Amino acid sequence: MSTPLPLGDTAHQRRQAGPALPSTARLLTDGGDARIVIEPGAGTNQYGCPPQPDPALTGLGSSTASVISEAGFAAAEQLRARLLGTEGTVPAGVAYARELNRIRRELKALCGVTDLAGLEVVFGASGTDLHLIAAQLAATSTDRPTLAIMMDAEETGRGVAAALAGHHFSTRAALGAHVNEGTLIAGGYPLEVANVPIRLANGAPRQPGDIDAEVECLVTNAVNRGWRVLLVLIDVSKTGAVAPSPGYVASLHRRLAGSVDVLVDACQFRIAAPTLRAYLEQEFMVALTGSKFLTGPCFSGALLVPPSQARRLSKRPLPRALRPFCAAADWPLRWITTRALDKAANYGLLLRWEAALQELRAFRAVPEAQVKSFLQAFAGAVQRRLTDDPAFEPLTVPLPDRRPLSGSDSWDQVPTIFPFALHRARSQGGRTLLSPEETALVHRLLQLDLRGTDGSPAAPTDADTAAARFHLGQPVTCGHRQGMALRALRLCASTRLIVEATREDGRHAPAVIERALTALDKAALLV
């Protein structure tokens, strides 16, 4: 990872005069905040992902992050080669803008929204960056104070609350500048942030009507005080929840359109094209990333801004404090915002989106019926395994239901994230919840070949299960029990698994499902 440089002397600006681009693996770890850094001695970032493919590792953790695929890495390599061919003849900022505009067009086409005239796309290094950008857009649209209402902080991201408040959420910004985590971005617009829990203290989900009622109270009180509101609808959360109810939010927005903006946090990208279109037609901003369901490498965000919002927001200047986070080309060409930003080139972001689009192209080629059929079979098998083994406690997640808004019965009505807690059997009967530390250890050990150095299993277990390596979603806090945090692992379906399973008329589906069940076998053995 390159050493972060102060503004005005970023790695991206120096690269314009450099003799050659860094390697693809190096670029994939550039242009993000501190979370993207490869940890010394580990060879991975803090999500357990290296910057190059690891074909022997089965990726089942797409709710957190995924290791880049061989196809994704090859696509990034090809783009790097094109960029390398322009060095010395085309300024880096120009080459970056040209390639990013291509990705902007293709992303809209693959999402089925090219026909929405006036729809704009703003790129950001991560979903957290997108929350910061959306909040600053909302705050600059009025002189009134702004309240941001977000769903459960544990279910979104560690830095989301800080980003919505207009604060630095890391020790470095996407374009390389050192920043002071937790402080207000210089010259930025502060927002008050309200957090609405979506689970009860014991980890059970709250009733959707209770969540909607709490949001209604917060919004009504803020509007009555003369404030504007940025309401964040999460679709879907780290454990697969959708909240507040999309139909309720649409009704609320119609009632208070002059006072309420809506941001759909769809950073998991677990939404079908009809759902995405429905949100945009409601004039909701939608945040997407290529690094979750799509399984692209960590850190690639895109904020879709619907036409009427784009017309309004394009005329609003943003604080120059966003210079550490955005290049001018990340924004639509004619927006006033670009005047405050540098013509830098975030090649890391560019290559990560290219890898993610490779996964999205393959996914869009799979017929909808095959996608839904496989996901239903996958969900049924995983849920049965989690229910039948006393080592596991599947956490309840209400089925995602967006039909009151979109009227669609697409594949995104099927759950694709399966959170579960781990339990150990007691000698006297019953079972005990594993501690957060023990759960984290199981998560790490699942990624390792646990055979002994002589080739035998490291413990009296099946050798194939011990040797198999799996990447699951990192433990997430879902409540508290027995005096400690209830931490859940997450096993996830992804576009990459769907594409593999549906090849040759679906004959690979049983093998894909069996690998997922083997991951649970190994987790149970570790417990």
C-alpha cells in the first residue's frame, strides 16, 4: 500500500508523471480508506481478503467481502494494460474519466435503467463514502438543520453513523490524505444522526410496524421543528433485513416530499432490477457497491441519483472538504460539485469496478427463473442444516418483501444471507452460547487447512472437511445474552455461486450447495 500523502500531492496525482503503473494487485489495494490496507504479515486486508485470487477458498461471506475471482482479476488486468498504453500520451485524469464514464454507462445498462433519462451516477470508494456524499448533498440543499435517520448501526457499517454526521470515519481518505477519525470534515455540513434498532436486545427481530412507528415519530418531530430529514432505508442489512418497510417509506415521502429525502442503502446489491427501478421511480437515491453480492474486490461504490433529484442537486455546491474522498470524474460532468474537486485518477476504484462488472455481466446472463430456482434450493438446504444441528442457532430474519412498492416477485424475495450463532453442548445437558472471541476464532479457522503437517487431520475429523477452506461473513453483533454480545456468523449466496451453479442447465447446483453444507460441517466440528 502506498504511503498516504497530503492533499495536493496524492499518490494519484504523482502517478500522472510516473513511468509505469503499479501492479494490478497493488492497485486493487489503493484508493480506499484504512480498511483496504493489506495487514503486515497477514497478506490480507481486515476482511481476510488478499488482493489476488485464491481459487481453493470457497467464498460464502459476501455479506462482508469476497476474494477477487480469477475472471475478475483478469478483467482488471486487461483494464490496467489499456491504462498503461495511454501513459505519456493521455493525462491520467483524462484516461480515468473516459474509462469511468464507460463503466457508468455499462452499470446503468446492466441494471436496466438506461432509459431513465436524467439518471446520474456518482462513484465513491465504499458504501461508507456514499453515505457521507449523500448526507452532504442533503445538508447543502437547504439552510435548515438536517436529521439523518439510519437503521441499526450494527446492521449497516462501523463508520456509517460518523459519515452521515459529516465526520471522518477512518484515519485516511480515499485519495490518500491522512485525516482525523471522528472529527467533522473541514468545512463540511454537520448532521444530527438518529439510530433506529431493528432487533430486540436478545437478537430477535423487531416487528416492522414498530420500526415504522419509531421512524414516523422521529420524522414528524424533526419536520415540526423546521428540520429536513434524510431517511436511510436499508435493503438489505448485514443479516438480510429490510427496514423501514418500503411501502411505508414511499407513503411517507409522498406526504413530506419537501422535507424528506430518502437514501436506499442497497450496498449489499441484493436487489433485482425491478426493485431498483421502483426505488428510483419513487425519487429515492440508491447506494450500491460491487463488493458484496457481486463478489467484486473490496471498495467500489456507486450512488444512483434519480432524475428530479439530480436536477436539483446538480446545482448545489459541495464543501471542498470532500476533495480527499472524490475525484472530479467521479461526479457527472455538468454538476457544480466538480469545480471543487481535483482532476485526480483513482485507478484502484476503477479496476475494482471493472472486476465487479465482470461478475455482474455473468450474473445478468442467467435467466431469472434459474436464479430464483437455485436460490430457493440453496436457502432450503442451508436453513434445514442450521435448524437440525444443535451447534447452530439460526437467527430469525423477516423475509424481504418489497412487493407493496415494486409489485415484483423477483429472485430478491428469496433470502440470500443466513446468520447463525454457535453453541457448545454442556456435559450436563443443554448448550452454551460461544463467546465473541470463540466465534471470531471459528471464523478464522474456517479459512485454514486444518490437516496436520504429516497430511493427517489436525483433529479426529474427516480429512476432507478439515482441509476445506471457507470464507464466511464476519461475526456481527445481533443483541446480548448470558452477559455478553450475541455474535452471528453469516453464510451467504452470491452472484458468483449462482453463475457456477446454473452452468450447463444447473447440473452444478448440487455441488455448490454441498460445499456450503460442508462449511457448516466444519464449523460444527470446530465448535
